Amino acid sequence: MNWRLPVLLLAATMSAACSSAVTGTPSQDSELPRLPPRPRELRIDTLDACSALTSAQVRSLDLVFYRTVKPGTKRGPGCDWIHSPTEPVESYSINVNTQGGVELAFGQPQLDVISVAGFGAVETPGLLTTGERDCIVSIDVAAGQAVQVNYFYNGSTVPMNHEIACQKARNAAELAMQTILARAGG
């Protein structure tokens, strides 16, 4: 019984030593993605996601109809554009995220840093998916804010993989940013 007390004291001392706070700034080789600086701050607090694509842009994407999407806890209001029931059965959505920017995507697997209309962005598969039929592009437009453009293929006859899905999402993101920037005056 006498040997247990020193062992417990040693364990308590080691636990206290291991749980002390670490302060300072992260090192340059941190695992967080580095985004290029924004060309400007583009606040999107009042952006109507359904106005992010013009009629001509919707036609160029060969989409049939759209619907509004109510905000979620982290995702702001959104809009879905859908091509269905004939192939390609696909959808695009644009979400206005004002409750957290692109940093919400940090830590996801298969994250790539890209640029959309001069703004830094991250490209990831959808949550809980492998990304073989989808891609999400989150564009860093302001501190804590992002325009999120999603592409999802739900058909069966068009060859699809993550690279093709991301190419489609990037194209739609470029179109949306053209419209958003034009309406914001620049």
C-alpha cells in the first residue's frame, strides 16, 4: 500500500505539467491553409443568394428552375438551381455565409486553396461525402463571411468525379462573383 502514494503523486505532477496552457502565435509552417489577401472587403450581409446569377448565367449553366433555401445555423440564406429530370441531373447552390467564413472548411479532407475572381477560396468535397459527385467552393469575401457555391451531380449517365464536379463549381462561382461584384460596384 505504501508504494501507491508516491506513484499517485508522480502521476498527478505529470498530469499538471502536461495540461499547462501554451501561449504565443502559431508558427509559419502551421497546417492551416494560407489564403491570398482579399482584393477588397466585400460585405454580403444583405446579399440575396437568388440574385447571384443572372438569367443569362442560369441559361449558360443549362438549369431549369430554382428555389430559395432557409438559413441554417452556420449557413446563411441560399438558393438552389436544378437541372432535372433529364440528364444531366445536377444542382448548383449558392449560400451567403455571414456566421463564419472559409475557416469553417479548414480541417476538411481534400481541401485545396484556389482563387475565384481574385478572392482566395477553398475547394472541398461536401460534408459526409467522398466528393466523387460534388464540390463546394467557399470564397473568402470578408472577415467571417464567405460566398459558398456547391455543385452536386445526381444522375447516372454522365461520367463524374471530384475534379469535374469542382470544375463545374468553380465555373459557377466565377459567374456568381461577376454578378456580385458588378452589383457591389466593382
